[in-house]
Amino acid sequence: MRLKLKLTPGQRLHAMLDARELVIGAIRARLRAEHPDLSVPELNLKVFEEIERVKRFPQPPRFLR
């Protein structure tokens, strides 16, 4: 957390986008392994469905994040 405080707002945004890219890539790789026959648009739809599915989980209390 201390490292984040030393970053400029632009650097924090860049770090957040990098983390998002990593997570989306991991989801995409898992779905590609599970569904190797899907086209790219179909795989993209599966990625969006997975993100929406995860959003329905209850969020942990703020102090645990």
C-alpha cells in the first residue's frame, strides 16, 4: 500500500490498467482452454459473462480489501 501512495495519479492508473489486463488475460486463457472451438467474438462474450458472474458475488467488508 505504501508503494501506491508514492505513485503519481497517472502511475496508479497505469498500474490498475496493467492489473486489469493481467486478470482479463488469465480469464481469457482459462476460457480458451475450456472452449477451444470458440471464435474470438464468442470468447469475448464468454469473458464478459464471466465478469458479470463474478460481480454477483457478495463483496468482502471494506477493511479486508
